[in-house]
Amino acid sequence: MKRITALFLALFCLISALSISVYAADDTKTFQVVVDTTGCQPQPQIRISGKNIKKSETAENSNTYIFETSAKWSADELIIALDASTEADDWLVNGKSYTQHEKYNGTTIKYGTGLNYLSIAPKSNQLSVKAMQKFDPSSFGISTITIKPLLVGHDYTARATATSELAADGTPKGTVFVKATKPTNTYQLTATANDGYSFDHWSVAENTTWQSTENPLTTEALTADTAYIAHFHAWTQPSIVCVDENGTEIAGLNGSATRVKDDTWQLIAGGEVGWKFAYWSKGDDASQYSTAQTLTAESVTAATTYYAHYEPVYITGITSVKAYTNGPGSTAAGTGTGLAVGASVIVAVKYAANGDSVADSRIAVYAGGLDEVKAACEDGTASPLAEQTFDGRLDNTTANLVVSRWPADLEKLTAVAGTEGRTPYYQELTVSTRTVDALGLTYLSTPVNSSVAGAVGGPRLYSTQAYIDTTNGSIELYAAGVGGVYQMETNGATDLVQMPGMEDLKTSGAGFNDIGSALAIGRAGDGSRDLVALVFSVTDMQINGRDTSNHYELRYYDADKGMWERRENTILDPTKVTFVQSNATPNSAVAFAADNVWMQNMHWNGTEWLNNTVKFDSFRKVSDTIAYAMQRNGTLYRYDGEGWTLVTLPAGVTARANSRVFNVTPDEKLLLQTQDNSFVVLSRDSSGAYTTDRTIPAVPTDVLGDVWTTDSVATYAAIRPDSITIVDGAISSDGSIYMVVNGSSSTRAYIVRYDETAWTLLDTADAFDIGGAAGSEARPTAITTVATPAAGITVYFGSDGSFYLQTESHTVTFDSNGGPAVASVPGPAWSTITVPQPTKTGYTFAGWYTDEACTTLWENPVIPNADLIVYAKWTSAEDLYAKDRQMALEQLDAALARLDQNDYSAANWQKVLTEYENGKYRITIAEPKPAGSSQAEIDKAVQDTIYAALNNAIDRMSAVPTMTVKDITVAVSMDADTLGLGYLIKPTLVTVPKYTQASKVITDLIVEQNKDSNELLHTGKQDKGNNGEALTAPYYDYLTQGTVEDSFYLAHVYYPQQTEAHVADYITAKTDQIDYDKYKNGHYLGEFDYYNMSGWMYSIADKTTGGQSFPGVGAAGWRMRDGEVMRWQFTVYGYGADLNADNSMYGTASITGEIGDKTQLTYKVAEMREQYKNASEDKTYTSGDNTLESSKIYINVLENILGDPQAKQDALDAAMEDLDLVATELENKDVFAGIADAVDADSMSAALNAYNQLTEQAKKAFDKAYPEQAEKIHAAMAASDREAAQAVIDKITALGDPDKVTLEQEEAVKAAREAYDALTDAQKKIVGEENLAKLEKAEARIEDLKKPTPPTPVTPSKPTTPSKPKDDKPTTGSSFTDVPAGSWYEDAVNYVSEKGLMNGTSKNGFSPNATTTRGMIVTILARVEGVNTNGTPWYAAGQKWAMDNGISDGTNMVGEVTREQLAAILYRYAKLKGYDTTKSNKLDSFKDADKVSSWAVEAMQWANAERLINGKSNSMLDPQGKATRAETAAILMRFMENIAK
């Protein structure tokens, strides 16, 4: 290739030297344009566009260009572009002012007509000469056109020049710009300081007294040429050192110095936890200089250090310790009641500190006495009961440490408080501990509503309703609360599911009036499966002409449709009834039937709302016809199906006003709290009279234990709690009286039972599952209500969704029906059991049935509220769906594998395994019953049975509560790239608790995405499917089938930006049935849009390993894990075949072809969005994206790579690297834009200058961001390279035959060499090897001519012993007068002289400061190797030896050798000889390490490690420096003594 290039260049030069007639054919017309640039400084750029303009090589004026025109089409243009520092006042065209020429359209000098013309026109600061098509210059008598720019100042008689003051290293301290202005001989001078300097003043070289500080400076009219100098002074930035009270610098604590103006700086003492700022001192004076944390330092002209003095902040002691469940206590003596094992206990440690911000501080409590704990802490074996660390501001001086489960047998505890590095403080507390009886509660679940905000575990619940099937003990259990009605599936693990039809209820707000809730539930009528619910809805609407933001209404549940529905006629009209509204409390309403609902002072009669004469406060429902209601003053009423009657209490019984304790059992036993806080149980006889069954005393305040304290103010070690909160109470199914209580400082609910003579605290820790449960899966304990909704059932529920059952025990008996015996399973009603799956030879187990005939399948493995016998069914028929069952079982195994046993308590992990086994059972017994024989009908039946069982099992497994799990970070996106619509949700990092449902993650993001929509959107709506029909207002963020928590299917997403939808070509190639008209103007995008296979799908992959896959379960069944990437994508064709999903079973195989994996790129984009969001001022994605999307590189990746549904892997990999350039692009955004603008404005000189000042990283970024402009820049650089190379070629050619060069041409040869060496590598390639060989031959010829005789070789006595080579100028003599005694190189010179490696340059001279040539070095080494170095030129033999052995490429033998070249030659020689070359030093410590050529880095690292080449002063390596003879002697001596030894 090099030879071809050289040949081409030589041919081009030959042609260029020929006369014009060589180019012209018979039909070619020519004329020339001569550009007179006299007086232009700097010279203008002259650019050629088109192939029919040639620069004349023979004309006297070097700026003469030959235009050729012919009958062939042509469009050629010559552009004369002035430098930005000059300005044209006018242009002379053939000696005549441009303004005086006749012009076409008033702007252009034009010769010719139509498209065949010659035009001359100015463009900004340039002039264009353009010849079009068949222009014939002879028709206009044109042979030569002379162009001359008349610059502003062209007629000036005095000129101004300017230079920058230089720094010590010879570099300018700034840049200067001079521009001629008007009037005549006036100039504008602008100085710009380089980094580290600021402008100081102007001076004039000829006038040492004149100065000016103006910048820019407009000169007066000059009378003579004047040279100006811009002077700058260096900044002197003050130093800041943060020190402690001993004056020792504090590691990691820094201040900041910001230059305000000139030599004024603002100093800020940094803030750091654990330190408090005291004062500043300055320099060596340690005394206080200022106490202001922000200090203004003026006139900083010399190096000055400011010291910011700090004092440490630390804990100084413990004041007192208290331990209590109910506290903080009164001043009365306690009875010594111990704290209960398993209870939540607060240990309040009061401490002291000397400041409000402590670092590395800790307060903890340990079981044991002071000495024991202190010893354990000191030897590192202590394990705290609870602890709190401090690394920030202290809001108070009491640490309330929560011991979630109080341990047994605890008599003493010790509090420890201290700051790292200081002696801790200890204080001991004596306590009493007691064990309490266990209460058997069954935790049902915490209903999860993804739209409920602020709830720890779930939505607040207000009432329950239960219906029991007396034939088999099965139960329907409902709960009404925030967000609607929830239904329990009685599986013992799955969350209570929000019933569909109430998704519009608002679930967050400041109070009840701002939140949508269901308040009461009842059957719609006798024997009906339908339900009725009273609902409080928060909706802006008009009722009877009156604006309102909320209202009451009824909703009806259609069991056949599976949906709650609104009835407009049930809305409560506040203009017709008087309603005394108050915040809802549990049981504040009651629903008997669709036409019989009561609430406070109102009643719905089936037609309208009416006012009651009595206002009720709370209700207790006994049955569908009987209920009790209480007024706030304690008055009690009974409803008997016809109306309300006043209840007459027995003599001496008065119900407490405002009491929460009001409970009725199914057999109408009443529990009431009386005025003295005691309780009574009343019975109703057949006549309707009430009698007192028993009286129960008040719950004592110390039932949860006394307050144990060390407080010196207290008189006693144990003090009595001053109060206790009664939350609710009930008569349970076993006849016992239970109360729910809270301590005054406790957030946990506790249950106490009256045992004939006293109240007893019960251990509910196991039921409440305290000890790690957290997040959305926590079992909350804020019990607020106790109810008995049906016989044998007591329900405990509360304000954060907690739901617990107390039931009787029953037994399930298994009749194996001829199979192996199966043991019976006893347990509490509605608790989940593991279903046995027996085997029988020759048969397949087909499930358990509740009747002997095996007609009613027992599907739900829950112990009913009665004893039950179930019967095994066996079948010998072939299973037509065995393959589907096996696939479902494998997916169930995979779901279990995704759960981490360490995230669960032992009991709950067993529940996970139970649900897993029961899932296998449900999959086994699932029986598809297709509606027809088509594949679609069969597939639907399989989905509705086998895969429904799979999803149900995964839901149940996932719903089992975890212990505390860490938050995870996942990346999520949502796109419709198959439609060309891009992202609905750009790649986003989401932090959620581990195992969060994928359905919740995506719906939360959709809602967040649409929060700023101009249309009023509701959170979401369950939709049973629209079959592609148009969807109209009111609009929702999304429509689903199923709920977010269960059986979730994303049917539609609010997506009104569809006008530009265009299905990708690779999809339309498969079908011509795309329907655009119906959907482009729609508000939703979802199933069946555009095509009958379309819809939303999600894929999951790990950010590290990639490998996109489409899970075989619904998004509610997929629980997210850390680092996963979830991409929701819109499929048009083949149920995901256009997304690279293999759905051959249901549609078609993938049609995408070989596409790449977008996982890692998606995650990286999400990370960048998060990074720029956090860096924005308001911490929003909007602001972060505004910054990020101003990057052309980023937008290209986001839209053209990630947005390409068929993106290949190589494009995705390249995009990953491109994103690494985004930060660089944004840092240089304005610079890049300026370069691009300069290119577009044809100001290529300015563009090249700015481009070349960029770092290599910035150049890469620019090339990616502006590819079109970059192409032009590189083309211009290539043209510049060719021009520079041609100038060198011309110099070499001018030497003539290298074999005939004379000494008179020595300077010309040196000039050619210097010009060549100044070229870049790219330019040297253009010069070519042939021209370089000519130059080297000429150099060798000059050297030969300068030598009187060739060097005499020294023949070695034996090949392995170094001979004594001589230099090119051999001399004799044992001493050199130019080698001073004691000089650093004296020993080296003596060594090489004695060894014959180097001789002197004259009889008594060594010339230590003279340079050494490459030829000398290789000749010396060749002689050492026994090579006869006689010959012409003198270095020829050494050159050949070096090339043959890979020591040198043989070029430039008479060129001065540099330090890095010498290192490279010796390195290669050492390798040739087999010497050790493994040593290597990094060169980072040298300031000019970046100046080492890439090919020499390894050699220089070796030479430095071997101490052959050391650094010079100022930590400089000087790799490009010429190696002097003294340096060469020293290097050779080190080499021979240390390496060649």
C-alpha cells in the first residue's frame, strides 16, 4: 500500500508540472482565477469544490486556479475564506470594486444564462466563484479573473500586533486576538488568560512606561507599527487545612476555596459529622483569626494556608435507663410486675453529648449486669438486645431502643453508650421478667392494595362480614376498608384480595374526607350470592346542583360478573338529608340488604336516603336481620328486622360513653364497658329482657408490666404505668373475655384475657410474627377491632390491614378409597394443610372429593369450621394434558428456586413448602374442559385450569410473609418500538423490597409516568376485556384483567401519543392486516390494537448475565430480585414472536432474526438517568433527562439503538461504549456546538484549531455526536496532511539525485530532514518510503563527503568478547581535555574508551555534549558482535546487522538518536542476547511520561528499571531529547556492567 501511495503521489506531481493543455480536450474551455492575497495576515483559506478546478503549478502567483468547462455537466466552486480575525471592506474583481459591478438580483456578479453561468458572490466573510455546467468563458472574453480582498485596515499605514507574556516553560500565559477596526489605523486587542492566570495589563514593546488595564483594548489611531504585549499574573489559591484541637490534620475533612474575583477568595470550612467548627487561623499564627465558617480572604497574592479548627463531638455519659412496654410511667410505686417474655419492650437510654452532631457513636443494651457486659464488650463477644448508631444530627438526647421480643429469665440489663475512640459509658438496670400463656391466633393475611399509600402493612379496615356453609364448614369472609372490599380465599397465606370494581376509590389523603373507603358489607338479599356495600367516594361532582368533592353511595356486587358496580341513584344527596358527618370508625355503618343500609343518622330504604330520629355511633351486626347500635353517650338500641328499639339495661348498669368496647356474639350476649371502666356481660331472654351474667373488673395499668428505671428522680426501682388504652374487646367463641390493649408508648397491640379472678397478658408474638417482618409483607400488629362475624369465629383486625382469626379445632379425615392409608390432619379451622398425594399401582391419583361418589372436588386444602371426610379418586385413563402439567410443574419448581429460605422464619418457610406441595396438587387435579376441538379452544382451557393453578400456587407461595428483607434495585422500561412509538417508560431504576410483585412495580411506574397528564386519570381499573373496542372517558392509567395483586393481566395502558404509529417492516412482511385507522387517535394501547395478536408482554433478565426471557407466569406471580431488568414491550404479531419470543405453541416462532440482548444497555441507561436525576437541582427525572437528552450520543443510543426492535449485538455493544462518552460530550457541549457551527459555516480553520485542542476522549465524543461535521474535519485534516507532506516531498525532490548531492547542499538536506521530522505519523506515510530513502541517501552522502577516511574497525580476538569499536571519527589518546575531572560522566567516558566501545572525536577531545547518531549506536553493537563494519557508507554494515536481527528498522542512520530510541535499541539487543528483560517500572512519576512514544513505552520502562535511563531534573524523563555522547557513554557502561555481565 505504501508503494502504491508513493507511486500515485509521484504521478500526481508529474502531471501537476505539465502545461494546462495536458488537461484540456478539444471541447474544453479554460480560464483562470488569480487570487491576490497581498496584505492578508493571516492568509485566507482557498477551498475547491468540484473536480474541474486545478491549482496552477507554473503561474507566477501561487494562488492561480484553472477552471475547465465543457459540454459535460459540471458544478465547480472556488471559495476564498478570510480568517476570523480579518474583515473584508470590499472585494476587487478585475481591479474594479465589487460594489461597482452590475449584479444579478442585486447580490451576484453573473455571466451567462439559465444554469450555464459563472457567478461571483460574497458569502459572509468569504467570496465564491462558481462555474455551472456548460459555461463558455470565451463568449464573454474571459480568460483571467483577478480577485483581491480589501480588508478593513487594508489602507492602514500603521499596524498593531500583540503577543502574550510567556511562562517560565516558554508557553503563553494567555491568547491574544487583534482585529482592525474603524477609523483608520485603529485596532481592537483582546487578551484571554489561560488556566491558572488572570489578565493584568497591556504594555508596548517600544514604550516601557505605557500600560493599560482595559480588556478588550481599543487603540487610538496609530501613527506607526506598534507591538503590544498582554501581561498576566498567576492565581495564588489559598490552602485550607482542617485540624483538630491538637492541630493535627483531620483526614477526610476538607474546606473549599472559590475564587470570587482577581485575588479575592471565599473560604468555607467543611461540615463533617462528629466535628464542630471552632475558628480560623492564618499561616503560622495559630491564634483565632475569624469565627465565621464562611470567610472572605482578600488580596491573596502569596501562598497562604488557612487553618479551620474543629472540636470533636462525642457522647459524655448516660443519665438514666428505663425499660417498659407501657410507659413512661407515673411517680407511684409499682407492684413489681415483670415485663413479659415475647413482648415488645422499649429501653429508653438518656444520654449526654457535647454537641448536636456525633459520628461513629452507638448506644446499645445487653442482657446481663454491668461487669459481665463490660467484659463481654471488651473482648468482643457481647451481642446486643437492641442498638442504635449515630452518624449525624441528634434530635434529642434519649435513644428509645426497641427490644422486639423480650427474652426469658432476664434480671439485669446494661446500657452502653459511647463514641468510637473514646471510653464508653455503662449503666446497669435491674428488671423483672415473667412468662405468660400463649394465645392461639391464626394469622390470615394483610390485604395488599398497591394503590394504598402510607400504610405499613395494608389498608385500614372498618368492618368484616362472614358467611359459613353449614354443610361443609367453608367460609366466605370479607373485610371493608380503605380502597374497597377485600375477600379472603381461606388459604391461610394469600393476601386478602381487593375485589374488582372499586379501583376508582382514592386511597391516600390527609384524613377520612380525602380517602375512598368501603364501610359496611351485607348480602343483597335472602339466599343471594350478591353483596351490597356502603362506600365513601372522593370524587369532584355535582349533586343536585351543588359542588362536592366527596359523597356516600352504595355499590352492588354481581357474583356472576365478579364485579362491584355503581348505582347512581344511591348517591346520598346532602341537600335532601341532614347528615352530621364525622370521621369513620370501625363498625360505623351496617348493611342488611340492598334495600336496608344504616349509617349514623341516615337510612337507605331501597329508594332514597332518609334521616333517622336517632344518631348512632357504632353498629354490631348479629345476622342479616338483627343488629345492635350504640350512641356516643352509651345508649343502646336493637334492630329486629322491622326497626330499632331502645335496650333497657339491668338496674345499676350504665354503659360508658365514648367507649370502644361494645361487642355482641351470634347468640346475643353483649359485652359492655361501664362508667367505672369495668365490664359486664349481658344476656337476652326470650321476652327481650337483659340480665347481668357476670361483672369483670377494669384492666389494670400494669397488665403489660411495670416501668423499670434507674432515674434518680424516681423513688422506686419499678414505677406503675399511669394509664392503659383499651382498644376493643369481645366474647370469643370459647366464652372467654378478651381485650385488646395498647401501652401508652407502644405501637403494638396486646391481648389480655380475664381468667375468673384477674386479667392475664397472653403471648401473641408467634401469632403476630414479630422478629423481622417488615415492608409490604409484614404482619402488622395495630389491632383496633375485635368482632365475632359468625359462630366459632373471632376476628382481630386493625388500622394497618392486620387480620387474625381465633377459631375452634377440627379434623380432616382422608379415605384413600382402596389406596394406601393416609393419616388424618387436625388443626384450627381455616388453617392450611399439606394435601397428601397417595399412589396406587396402575392408577393415577385424581384428587380428593368431599363425597363418596367423587363428584365434588376438594380444591382448597384448608381445615373447615367442622370435621370433614374426603375421598380419593383414582383413574386409569390417559392424561391428555401430561405435557402441559409437566411444564407447569417445572415452572413451579423454578418459582420455588427463586425464593431464598434465609428470608423466612422457619415456620413461614414451612408454609412456603406447604403451598408449593399444594400447588403441585392443584396442578395435578386441574381438568381442562375445552369448549371445542380447535387448538385455540384447547389452549384456553389449559390456561384457565392448569396454568391458573400454577399462578395460584405461585401467588400463595409469594404471599407468605418474609422476615426483614433488603431493598433491591431493578431496571424497568416500557416501549412500543414495534409501532415506532418509542418509550412510554424510559429505562428507570426502581428500589423496592425484595420479592415485590412485577405487577406492582410496573403499575406504580405507569401511574408515576402519567401524573402530569392534562387529562384527569384514575389510578387503574379492572377491565374484563374490550375485544378491541374503542375505550372512552373516564380515562385510567391502565386497565387490567384481574387485580394488581392477583391474576394480573395488563390489558391497556393510557397512551394517547399514537398518531405516528408505524408497524415495523419485518412485522408487516408477515401480515397485511394491520389496522391503523381505528387506533391512531385512541387514548389506550393494548390487546388487539392494530392486529388480533397484539398486547403487552414482559421479559426478565439479569443485568449481569443477560438472556432475556418471557416468564410463563403473570406479572403478579413474578417476584422481583436484585439486579433484574424488566422490559414491557408491545407485541403486534405472533404473541411475542416479533419480540424474539418463541411462541410456536400458541402462534409462531420468533420472526426477529438474529437480534441482540438489550439487557445490559437498558440497565446502563437506567443508571445514567438515575445519576443525572440525582445530580439535578430538584432531583427529578424531568430535570435529569433534560440534561441527559441534550447529548446527541445519548439520544442516538436511546432512540436508534435501544429503540430498534431488530438491533444487532454489535450495535448494542458499541452503544455501551458510546454511553461512556456522554459525560465528555456534555462537559464540552458548547465547545462541540461551536466546532460544528464553524464547520457548517465553512470556517474550517477555526474548527480545526478548536478540534485539535480537544483531548483524545473529547475527539471521540465529538466524532460520535457530530458524525457529519467530524467527517468534514477529518477530510480537512487529511487535506492538510497532504499539503504538509507535499511540501516535504518538494524539498526532497529539489535535492536532485541523492548520489550527486554536494556539501553545498548540506543545509538543504538538513532543512528537508527537519521538515520531515516535524511531520505527524500520518503525514510521514504520505511522504512515503521512496522519498524518505532519497533523503536518507542524501544524508549519508553528506556524511561521507565530510569524512576524509572511513572508520577503521577493531577486529575482536574472539566473537564472545567485546571488541573495541571506534566512532565515525576515530582518534587516539588516553585523556580528554573536555572531560572535567569529577564530572558525572568521567568514569563512563574512561570505561567506553578503555573498552573500545567509543573513541574521542579528536586527539584530545571527546565532545561529551555532542549528539550521537543511530548509525553510531548500531555500529558499536555490531562490532561487539564481531561484524566487519568496513564499507560505504560507514554505517552500512551496522545498519544491515541491526535490520537482520530486529534491532532497528534501518531508517535515518545519520539522524541524532533520542533517549527513547537508544532505550529501544538496547532493549531489542538485550532480548537478542537472551538477557533478563523482565524488570519494568511505571513511568507515572515523570511529568512528561505522556511524551513517550507508544512503541517505546515497554523499552523505556525496562531501561528505567535497570537504571540505564534515569529522570532529569524536575521529574522529567525527556524521552524525545537527543542522547549526548556523555549520556550514551554512561548508558553503555551501565548496560555492559549490569546487564551484559
